[in-house]
Amino acid sequence: MEESINENDIKHYLKAHPDFFERHAHLLAELFLPSPHGKGTISLAERQQIAQRDKIRVLESRFTELILTAEENETTANKVHELTLGLLYAKDVPALHAHLVEFLSSQFQLPNTQLKLWANDAHAPDSLFIAAEDSLKNWAKDLSQPYCGTLPTMDIAGWFSETPASLAVIPMRYQEVTFGLMAIPSEQRSRFYAGMGTLFLNRIGELVSASLARYIV
């Protein structure tokens, strides 16, 4: 009695004999399979061609995404360079503040950025230097990375004419000294949210903090 052959037997045989279709090339045109795009049947050779074209389209799509990402990264890098130059050229804290606010508004559509620094013996309280409560100072000191989300503490609610839908709050810090906060508000709830990546915000915070340190610390 002959042994029946199942699908696994055929699969194993073809894997063990990769030259099978070279020796029986006519089968590529004689075997018909359902079209992967739902249009009748096609030969095995045509099925393979379609599969290859689909793979190529996927690769082309991914390559296009990589190019767009690279272009976006280059644009962002150029903007950060422009921000850095403005911070370096600023002759004093008010000039630095003005450049920062204008830059975030024009380049990233983030108006109304609030920079608040702790008042001290050298800088009396005004619109930029504030007599911050200890609760706010301690909260800022405990920030290990930028805060992103809704209004985190009522201590900063008065900084805005309207409660922002979301905001990023970045500590101004030089070495181990925290000397203020930068709050970037947005009308979009999805602009800043808990768990988002903060690499770019960290970079801006470090740049601004280092630029301010020559005047503050």
C-alpha cells in the first residue's frame, strides 16, 4: 500500500531540492494560484513577481520615510543652531529672554513661552525674576527631566492669561543649582503629554540654562 503524501512532505521535499523548479521550469507557468489582489488566478511565476513588487513597494515606502525623517532632523538641527547663536550673542538676560520667546514663537509656533528665574540679591523681583515660593522651587529642583502634560501646579497658573491645554516645563539648571523654570504652553492637548520623548526639550533646556548661567550663577 502506497504511503500518502501530505503538505509537509511536499514542503520538506522542495526545501531539500531547491533546484526542483529549475529542472521543471514549465510548472511555473502551468501552476495557477489565487491572485493576492483578488482578481482570479495567476501562474506561480506571476504570483512570485507580484510578491516581489509588493516587497519593493514596502521598501520604497520605508526609504521615503527615512528620507523625510532625515530632512526633518536636518531642519530641526538648523533651528537649534540658530537658537544657539542667538543665545550666545545675547548681551544680557532680557536680550536672551526676548530671543528665546521670539524664536519658539516663530520657528515652532509656540507663543507665550514663560521664562521665570528666582530673584536674588543681584536681581530684584520683576516680570522675569520672581520671588518664588519654596513649594515651586522644590518642585523644580525635583524635576529630573522636562514635565509634559496639563498644568502641574497652581504656582505657575498666574503666568498665563488662559490655562494652556498642555505645556512643557523645563528646569533651568546649571550643575546642581536650579535657578528657574521655562514653561512652554500650547493650545493643543496633544502637543505635550506624559510619556512623550523629551530629548529635544532637554537640549533646549541645557542650551538656555548654560547661556543664563553666566549671568545668574
